[in-house]
Amino acid sequence: MNYNEGDNISDLSDMCEAISVMLINKEKPDICIYEDCKQKALYNYCHIHKPDFCHNHKMSNMIDKRICNYIRCAFHAIYNYPNQKHPVFCHGHKEVYMINIKKNK
Ligand SMILES: [Zn+2]
Ligand SMILES: [Zn+2]
């Protein structure tokens, strides 16, 4: 994400709205995108919210997308908006309207 001068980056609700739009635009099965790989995708670069690579094919600078997206938070992500499939925040960092995605399976 790029922040311009004067942007209010502490406005978390704006940020979450942007995240949810990104997630809607990237609706695909959670399978590794490496050629012929059928493993579950769990990893991606920190600025991409959807996992695209399995454990075997992740790059060294990719992170586990099951971890909360909040900066420097290391808890497992389990919350997102009800219409989303991929959890993006832990219990401590979830937004008001986010629900436990894991529990609803
Ligand atoms: Zn793979
Ligand atoms: Zn967190």
C-alpha cells in the first residue's frame, strides 16, 4: 500500500474497506498457483491478502496468510467480514462487523 502525504493511516475503517474490496476482487480457490501444484495455498507477500503459494513453493519473503494482517501481530487470523472466505485479523484486531470465519465452516 502507498501512503501519500497527509493521508490518515490511522483510519482503520477506511483500511478495512479497502481490504474487503481487494478480497472480493480476488475470489479464487485456495490452491497453490505454481504449475501443476495441488497443495493448499497458505503463503503470499505481506501486501496481498489472499494466499497463492503452498509451503513448498513460497518465496523466502512471503508470510503465512493465516497470521493476522495487523502490523507486527503474530496471532492467527480468524476474523473477516461475513461474505469473505479468508480471515485477515485476529480477535484483538478485528473490526466491529467482522465475524469468526473459521467457526462458520
Ligand atoms: Zn505449490
Ligand atoms: Zn492481530
